Amino acid sequence: MKKIMWIVALFLAVAATANAASLTVNDACKLNGTTWGLEVNKATVGDAYVRSDHPTDETHMLIRFWIDPDTINIPQVDGSNYFQFLRGGHETVGTTLIAFLKRGVATGNYRLTVYARRADGPATYKFIGEGALQVFNAAPAQVEIEWTRGNPGTVTAKVNNVQIMTNTVINPTAEIDTIRWGVFAGDPPAISGDATFCLDEYESYR
């Protein structure tokens, strides 16, 4: 069954503090010929995301959306400079799936990085993979992440319909019952300059 998150209806207001993260629905962030898109301001304080509780204890999720990070500046320092922009979670175990945006030191490319909760070792999460998302001044990109639980389960990611990573993860009891899409507090203070970027056309399938 197809599940679509309508960003206008699910907009969550953020407290107006000096350096608070925020969301704006506007025409400037339409990324694929749509009418509206979601402008995300990644600041130093607070969460700013839209949320869907349509998933119900899902054991498989396919998530697809558009992103344009070119207006945000992540310094080229090392792999610790990143921020999260997607979390899939479950009420009893916490976060199941995390997608990050990083910036490569050597190339300057923004990079999509994915982690998934695991149950087969000392580490809470398993690194699924990392792939170049886009370079400066490139066109917006469509991202697709497919997650399946199992022993092992699998996680696969595509950019513009080209597979860039796939991996297995032992997660026989993992589930997803909520998706959050935006930015989150607690990331390293790596953002500088014009700390905004665009998201658009979120949809998910179970």
C-alpha cells in the first residue's frame, strides 16, 4: 500500500528562538515540477521535521523523496561533519533506520550515508554504505531507501534510480511505525553559511 506524507498537513511548528531549526513550505523548494517543497533550516538549536505515523509495525519499508543540499555548507574537514535528515523508528526500540548527509573531504561531494539498527553484535547500528549524492550546482536528486528486517535483513539505497549501496543487517525483531523527515538536534555543529536545504515529494510503501 502506498503511503504519502503531505508536508503542508503535517507541518510541525518550531519554537522561535534565535538559532532554532525551522521548516517553511514554499514554491522555491519545489524540486521535481511540483507546486510546493519543504525548505529546512539546519540551525544549532532544536528539531524541525515532519512526521508520519502511517506505518504500523512494518517489517518492510521503501522510502522515496527528492533532496537538494546545494544551499547548505558542510565544511570539508573529516567524516564527523554530518547531519541526520531521515529517521525511521519504532516505539519500543527507538530508531531503526537513519540517513545522514555528509561532505567528502577529497571531492567536496555531498554524500548519502545510511545506518540501520542491528541485533547481532556489540554495536547498536550497522553502517550500510555511503555514496556520492551530488556535487555543487548539480540538479536535485531523487533518493530511494529500501529496508527489510530479517536474519539477515537488507538495506538498499538508490540515487536517481541508480543503486549506490546495499548491505545486510541482522535485525529479526526490528520494526518501523514512524518516519521523521527534516533535521534533528544533537548533530555535530558542522553547519555554516546559508544553513538551508530543500526536500520534496516524500512517499513511502510497505
